[in-house]
Amino acid sequence: MAATVPSEAESVKSHAPDCDPPTPYLNYHPENTVVDASTKSAESNLSLPLEPPNGGARAWTVVFGAWLILFAQLGLSNSFGTFQQYFEHNILSDHSASAISWIGAIQIFFQLFCGIFCGRIFDAYGSRWLLLTGSGLFVASLIIVSFCKLYYQFILAEGVLLGIACAMLYHPAVTVTTQYFTTRKAFSVGIIMSGAGIGGMVWPVFLSALFHRIGFGWTMRASAFFCLALFAVANACITSFLPPRKPSPIKDTFEGLHDRNYVFLTLGTWFFFLGFYLPCFYLPVFAQSVGLRGSLPSDCLTIMNATGIVGRLAISFVSDKVGRFNAVAASTFLSGTFVLGLWIPSRSPALVIVFSAVYGFWSGACLALFPACSGQISRPERAGNRLGVIWAFVSFAALASGPVGGAIISHFGDTAGPSSYTWMIFVCGASMIISSGFLLAGKLACNKNIFAVV
């Protein structure tokens, strides 16, 4: 039976309140989007995509595969604080905290910036070759890192090479999940992001224990083979929802910037990530400055990731009911509020642990909601490109975050004292509150009613 395309009036009437694209998606253009003639012509050559199943064996198998990808890749990336702590006291002890943080910052930069390329490849050819290539490169990168001794070697291997591998895994894993769901979009992304949270719990403990038992080199080699096993299963589980198609014109890469709610979402995500990685980098060393010893500083990251799992699942589930833009604006605001109100005055181990738990919950929710919000205002055949462009812009905030934080710490005194971290923490919290303002503006661009479900 031929697919019936709803009229433009029907589409606007039924979907304008929350900016969801109608089904089928070809006639979807948000009311504030400007689409030129060549884009419309390219879209007219596309076959109508199928209705997303919103569940079923195939969809949940994809979710499981994406969960494994993020457990290994994003869980390890978000545990850079453990590497930071180890490098400062061992291999790179002759380098400053700011210099060491460039390794993690460069890795995050390439992971996010390469999304602009991975998104276009995904939209045209699907997830298969991106995931296979990324899996091999990720494992190879970890093995190369195991032999590194000098600072520039870590920059190239753990920063650049591993960052590119992360991009080829993260972007298709998240985007393919959003294509299988409409009504459960945020919840499905929350589930796969819980893999990153659980990975963020496991990896710091795993790495800290093995660093002291078998040394840095063999720890990284063991990590590589562990990831290889996970990636083998994940690649078998993930299949693309849409068939391969002709790549869209390069000039259409930034077409989303004509859409006001997309621009506000991009700005909100940018400011959030300017602050988000600062606790990931510096919370363990801050914890040491207030008296936590042994494995307890790294355990703060474990706690943060544990509560992040709950936040990803709980808030993403609720957001499908109350509105994804509403939920992400509130979550970013609360993340910034707790950074300013709880982390700055922390002068005892107990208060640092409480902050780790609260911050992990609300910031973890944001990580699941950003991709869901992007998918909500994007056609499935453009979802990879649109999300990739957001991450490309965000990559510059992520690149600056760690080194700028380290520079602020160094400028304001002795890194052994907790008061030296005050201005860095202020920047972290302020950037998240600014983020919530842009995200609220994105919601109002969809519907000017402040109480609307968007």
C-alpha cells in the first residue's frame, strides 16, 4: 500500500507544539526552518522511510549493541580523571596539571569534532563501516598507548588517534538508536547512555587497581582485548534503520542553522560541555586536597557515574512525558546550581562525595537528553548530520574546558589546597546555568507557551 503523506496543515497542527517531525518525514520542515530549492529537490528523490517500530526485537537488539559500545568507549573516555591522577604522580610527573589535561581535551575534541564527518557518512551509508573501522582503531589505539613514554606520544596516541576512534563509535551508536524510536526516543537514548555511566563506574576502579598491580602498559593491553570482545558483540547487534542513500550535498551540512530551535540547542549544548568535563578532570585531585586518600578520589568518579545512570534513565523516561526540551533546560540549570552551591563550599570528604552523587544524577540526565532533543527536531535521514554538526561546535568547548580549568587553578594558587579550585568551579557552574537559558529559548522557539510540553 502506498504511504500517505499528511498535508502541511495537518503536520503543523499535530506536531508544532513539541517540534516533532511528522510521519512520514519528508514534508517535515520546522516552522522556523528555511529550506532552499536544492534541498527540497534532493529530498524529493528519497524514498519514504518506514515507520520507526518504537520497540520490538530488532530495535532493542540495536539498543543493546549501542549500550555495549558506550560502555567501552564513553565509559573509558569519561574516566580520564583516573589517567590525570596517575600521570601527575607517575609517568608525566614533570608536567603541569594543565599540560596533562590537554591529552584528555584533545581526545574529547576529536571525538566530538569528527561527528560532522561521521554524521554525513552515517546518513548516507549507515552504521556498519563506521562501527567496524572505529572498533579496530580503538583497540589499536589502546595498544599503542600502552607503549607510550613521552608527553607528545600520549598526545598523538591517546589524544588524536583514540579520539578519532571514539568518534567513529559514539556517533553512529547514538544516532542509530534515535532512528528506531519516536515516542520513546529520550528513554532509548537514556538506556544506551546508562552504558556510559556503568562504564564510568567500572573503568576507574579497573584502571586504578591494575595500574598498581601489573603496570600501565599491561593495563592498557588488557583494556584493549576487553574492548575487542565487547565490540565484536556490538557490531553483530547493530543494524541501520534506513537503507543506504546518495549523500546529500556538502552545502546542506549546516542547513540546521536556519532553524532557531536548532541554533539554541547547539548553543545550550556548547555552554554545558564547557563546564561538564571539569569535574571529570579535576574532581579526583580536588578530593585529594580535602583529605580523601587511596582509591577514594577515583571513587568520586565512580559515584558520579553511578548516580548518572539513574539520572539518564529516570529523567529521560520522564522527559518523553513532560517534554525533552523542558527536561534538559531544568537539568542543566540544576547541574549548574549544585556546582555553585555544593562543590564550591566542599571542605570535607563527606561533602565531596555528596556533590559527586548529586552532580552525577543531573549532568548524566543531560547527556541522554541532548541527542534526543536533536532527533526530535530532525528528519531521520538527516539525524546523523544534524547531531554531528552540534558535536562539532561543542568540540571547541570541550577542547578548551580542561586546559582552561587547569590554567585557572594554576593562576589562583597552590593546587594542593581546595580554595585554589574556587574560580574553576565558578566557571563550571556559570556555564551550565547559561546553557539552561539557551535551551529554554530553544523550547520557546518551538512553542511560546512556557508550560507547553516540548
